[in-house]
Amino acid sequence: MQEISRAWLQKLAPDQLDTIIRRAQLLQVIDAHQPIGRRAASSYVRMSEREIRACADALSSQGLINFSPAGMVITKEGEKLLSEAHLITPNGSTLGKLEEMLMDRLDVANVIVVSSQGDEGQI
């Protein structure tokens, strides 16, 4: 299957791209720090606890995470989805870290970095 870029998703569903990115970021945080509560998760991503709750509810309704007394945990289905994430964003974790660093340094709410073949004349 061909890789799908953020630019492609932006053209296909511009109104949903932010939601997709936020849910993917939260899923990655839960996977890395599970079990994790909403307050702790909000310290890893630029979302309020209310936004975390909305994203977590959506992820839970899709069977990607579960809630436990200790916090949110990823399900097998969620792990499977994360393992397939490279189809949407090649080098996604690297780009995500770069985006977070730029958001912090530039003090802006959102940054999107896309991979490019710019040195080959294709942008």
C-alpha cells in the first residue's frame, strides 16, 4: 500500500486532520506511559484535560484504549493501529518530535512538518 502524507489528508479532509493528529498523539502518549491519567497525559501533548477526555472517549468507543482505575491503557487493537501508523506518516515519530520542539521554541499552538523530496526538485 502506498504511504499517505499529511498533505494528502489535508486536501481530503481538512476539517478532520487536526482531530486525527490529536487522537494519534494521545494514542502514542498512552502507549508510551500507560497507565496514564488525563492530567498526566495533558502534560505530554498540548491539550486541555477536557480535550483529552473527548479524544480518549472517542478512542475508547473505537476499542483502541480502555479506562482503568490507574488510568488509560492501550488495547491490542490500539497497538495494531499504532504499528500501522507508518502508512499515514512515514517517519511520523521523528516528525512529531520535531513539531513539538518547534511549537515550544516558536511558542505557537500548532506546527506541521511534512517530509519532502525538495532536494530533488519535487515539493
